[in-house]
Amino acid sequence: MWNSMDVLRSLQRGKGSINTNYIGIIQRPLGRWTIEIRDPRKGVRVWLGSFNTPEEATKGYDAEAHRMLKLAQ
């Protein structure tokens, strides 16, 4: 089972974002951490919410990624 904490993400170049070492996780200028994940079936990004710490955001990302993998099987 994979964990997004283990995977380095590419440089995030979006407006107001700060690079992290987590996939899909962006720190906003006010300090909150937000997450998005790409839905491969629909081909769109899905907003998953905002969190106080990158670790909380990672758990949310992982839960949604596992759910999507189950639906794809």
C-alpha cells in the first residue's frame, strides 16, 4: 500500500501556493493546507478540503486515493 508522504510532488506553481513534499497538498498564504486529487474516471480535479497541518491533509488525500482505487477495480 502506498502513502503520499513517501512520494515527492513536483513543484507547485499555482498562485499563492508554497511547495511541499506531499502530492496534491498546497499551503495557502494564510497558512491553511488544502488538497486536491485528480479523478481519473472523470478527468477532473476534485477539491477535498483544507486542513490545519500537512499531516492531516495527507491523511485526507490518502483516504480519497484509496477510495478511488477501490472504485476503479
